[in-house]
Amino acid sequence: MKKVRKLYEGKAKIVYETDEKDKLILEFKDVATAFDGVKKEEIKGKGSLNNEISSLIFEILEDHGIKTHYIKKLSDREMLVWRAERFPVEVVVRNYAAGSFVKRYGVKEGTKLEQPLVEFFMKSDELHDPMVCINHIKVLKLAPAELVPEMEKIALKVNEILKKIFEEKGILLVDFKLEFGRLPSGELAIVDEISPDSMRLWDKSTGENWIKTDSV
């Protein structure tokens, strides 16, 4: 398995094609971003940490029967994944009021929601990831409309798994975002990463923000 060419470079990762057409290599960068990538800061070791955490979470989810694009961890900062038809939709699950939810609805930050809330956003830095509903997703052809309920179901299942893991460590899973795509097999799967870059985590006893993320 070897890299053939750089396919895409984003805010936090570089994607490479390999000599196997259905497989890609994700290389995690030592860069932290905020405000849709406008603010950037190099943090040594961040790439390897995100790769380690994301690999571990993908392996846990696979053990629970949740399909992901993950194949294996290749090195400190590299992960081998299946090439997928990615949908430009971010699926956000919220357990507590924070980030853009507080700004939109005037709810006090830190308020525990009565039940986990799933929201959908169009993935677009230029438009600042506008919130969308299933009808927007259908009309704008962001993802197959028939898959949206399954995406929501999977997101809620992931939430239950991750909440339990973090609570055992004294950490509150405030919110997180997922991305989905379709694998070469045609299966719906979680793609991209699940790392501190895509989660908001608070210390259960002090309420301290463990990880500073882009607001969602």
C-alpha cells in the first residue's frame, strides 16, 4: 500500500489516493482551526492524537455494528480508509446547550437537554455551514432523502456509546458532529473523523471545557 497523489488538503487533514483505487490515506495535520478555518495555529502532536482517538472510536463503533470507512491505523498520523461518496452534510448531536444552539435559541449554556437533539447542517465554509432540514437536503440534493432517517438513527446510537465511555472517565459529551457517505459496497457509513476536533467535551465535576473546538 502506497500513496499515489494528493487528492485534497483540508483544514485538519490531507487525503491521498493509493495504489488501490477503493482505498485512501488520511494524514492528520498538527493544525488547530477556528471560525471556518480563518484562524489557524500549529500544535505539535495534535495530528497523532486525533488519529489515535479517531481510530479507537471507529474500532469501538465497528465492534457495535456501526459501519464506518475506517480500515486501519497506518502510522502516528495516518489512517487507511475506504473511498466513499461523501455527503456535504454535518449531523450534529447535542446533549447540552452550547455553541450555535445557545446563540440561536437563547438557552443558557450548559443546560441539559431533555433528550438528545439531532440537527443537520450543510457543509460549506463559504456559507458558514447553514442549518438545514430534511426538505433542504432533498431539494438541494445534499444526500439521498431516504438515508436521512438512518443517518439520524446511527447518530443517536453513536451518542449513546460515546456518552457512556466519556461519563466513565468523568467527561460530559456536550455535542459532536458526524459526516456520512456511501462506501464502494453501497453501504451507508460514517466517514471523515471522530476526534476532539469534532466534539465538545466538558469536565463533569468542574464544567471546564476540555477541548476548544469550532462552534457548532
